[in-house]
Amino acid sequence: MILKKEQLLKNAAFEDVVKAGQKKVYPKMNELQSERWEREMDWIRLQRLQDGFLEMWNIVDTARTNMGATIGNARRGLENSMVAYSMGLTANDPLQGEGLPAFPFPDINLPLNVGVAIPNENRNRLVQLAEVVYGKSMMRAGLPILRLNGIILEFYRC
């Protein structure tokens, strides 16, 4: 498969963001941690989720920078992801727990369905800002959700 130049640039941007975060939070990894990191990165690449992760990162970074929001714990998988922790998508360092819990690799045919908890006073404003860039959100069980590239992002209250 031949990737267009634009996609190659986005993939490179994703790698840059992830590597910068990795150097901050995991400056020294042992062999087992490095293996797990590479397994997560390979899965993200295989599923072509680089754009979706960058879009989530952009939304979360906007909340922190422009709204002073504190991001709570991501749900449905990201809380066990070294990559997500390195990008600041979750406050949970999966390596601080006992052992190395496996990153839950969802069904290959389903989108990665994750949630990010944002304080209520900022949640609606953030959803409105994200809709300008990523399109209209939907509601599911009282939660606003956005469909990103291969990822369904739910905005929980914390």
C-alpha cells in the first residue's frame, strides 16, 4: 500500500509527539517495558490509528491549555496504555501498578472506543470547540461522543 505524502507527514507527526512524551515519562525502559511499548506502537500502526490518537491529543491539549482543565482517567483501554500515558491522554501510568497489564487490543473490526474524563464546567465548551474541527458530536447514554479516525471518543464528567 502506498501512502500519500500528507499521510506520511501525519504519521511522522504522531511518532514525534509520542517519542517526545516517551522521553519525558519513560526516560529509561527495561527490555520488557520496551517490548510492550513496541507492541502498542505496532498495533496503533497496524490499525492506522495515528490520526485518531493525534486528534485525541489535540482535543485534550486544548482542554488543558485553553481551559485549565485537568484531564481525568481515560477509560476503556487507554488507562493501560503506555502510549496514551506518554501523550497525556490518561493520568494513569500503567507501569506504576503491579506487573505490566496488557493493553487491551480491541476487536480488529471495531473502532477503539475510549473516554476522557473532563470536569463538567469545561466539557460542553470543549465539545463545541472540537465540533468545529472534527464535525458534529452525537449523544450516547447522556455522553457527548465524537467519531475520530478509527476512534470513538466519549467525554465523561469527572
